[in-house]
Amino acid sequence: MSAQAGRLWVVATPIGNLEDLSPRARETLRSADVVAAEDTRHSAPLLAQAGSRARTLALHEHNEREQAARIVEHLRAGENVALISDAGTPLVSDPGFRLVRAAREAGFTVSPVPGPCAAIAALSVAGLPSDRFTFEGFLPARAAARRERLQALVAEPRTLIFYESSHRIVESLADCVAVFGAQREGVLARELTKLFETVVAAPLGEIAARVDADANQQRGEFVLIVAGAVGEAADATLAEGRRVFALLREELPPARAAKLAAAITGAPRKQLYEGGPG
């Protein structure tokens, strides 16, 4: 590898307030030869504010594979490339995984420039347990798949973090109430760091009712945080999962039986497979 080989910088950018762009991120964008952006038009004001004159190219979910190869060639030419998403930390429910893997496999250094992340920002103000949590990203768009995903998490003891769009927030909250119960604690963070930021902490039933009744609360970008299952609810779900697993295990291989038992009961598949009869 040439001593002049370039480096790929993964740069976190503001999720709303442009003042959250760190001095190091600003300098990285200013000194980069190329900026790979999810949407170059969306990122243009940020790059102008940072004083960056880098060439830009679009890297999104539909072209990442081909663009990754192109960017590796920029790195081979000794150019420094900064990867940014529309907002927040790249790769967190945003494109970039294939590019980072391609750059690493080609032998180039990949360095993070940390900063804003909506999931972590919401968790920090949620007032729910933050020592252990699981990030689930966006829920499926189709109702049946969405409820199936939620059902698989009903006994999860860790705090759950989801992203959701304005188009599906009402339906997703309704499904959360149906699966987790109206009394499960939740926090809905909307438009974080922006002018109309709201953070609502209440039982899921109350959050769903509030959003359903107020069109203004259905606008923007959302982080939904749901408390993990505790005590008897988690124990009962796991017990039922193990019962179903034991029945299915008589006719199916263990892995298949655990997968089906988890889908039927919502119990964690790993715990069923590891803790079930062998």
C-alpha cells in the first residue's frame, strides 16, 4: 500500500441543530478531497457552513455497492474521503456498511469522527434504564411484519430503541400498545435538537392517544423508546416459550423449533435454544 494512500473518515453530522457539528468534524469535511453523502443536495448547506469545497458524490442504499468500488479507487489515488449521512452517525440505520467493509478489505484505514446520534440522544433523556439496550432501527412497513417483529421482542429485558417516520408513527404506536400493553413505559422523542423538539415520557397507551389526537405530534422524525420486560411478564413469556419449544422439539430440529417457538410466543430464541431440552 502506498504511503500516500487515502483514508476513509466516517463523520457524524448534526441531527437538527447545525451548531452540533464538532470542530473536528468541521475540519475533516474541510480537508477531505471527496465527501460521500446520502443526498448531496441535502448535505450542500452543511458542507457550505463547514467551509468544505470537497467534491461530492451520492452514496445511498440503491447505489452503495457500485459506489463503494469507486470510492476505493479514490482512496488508492491518495485522496481522503469523508462519509456522511443525511443526519447523525453514518451506518446507524443509514448506508455505509458496504463501503466501510470494502475499504477495510482493500487495506485502507477507516477512522470515526464521532458525534450526534438520534438513538443515543433520545436514550440520554428518556429516564429509562440505559445500562443495557438494543437498537432495532426502523420497524417493518407492513403491518403483519411489524407486529411479528414486536412480538419477538415482548420478553426482551433490555430497553428497546426504534426509529419511526411520520407516515407510520400512529400505526406503529398502536401496534406497540397491542403487543407490549398500554401500561408498558415508553418515551417518544420527536424532532430532537430542532425548533419543535418534544420528548414525551408516559405509558405507551397515553403516548399513542396523544399522538393520535394531535396532528402536530405526527410530524417530523421520531425515536421511540420502550422499557424492557421485567419480572413476571418476562418470566411468563419465557416459560411459555420453553413449553412450546419442548413440544416442537419432538418433531423438528432444535434450531427450527426454537425459531418457531420464539415467533409464536415472543420469547427470546437464543434462550429457548440454549436452555431447552437437548
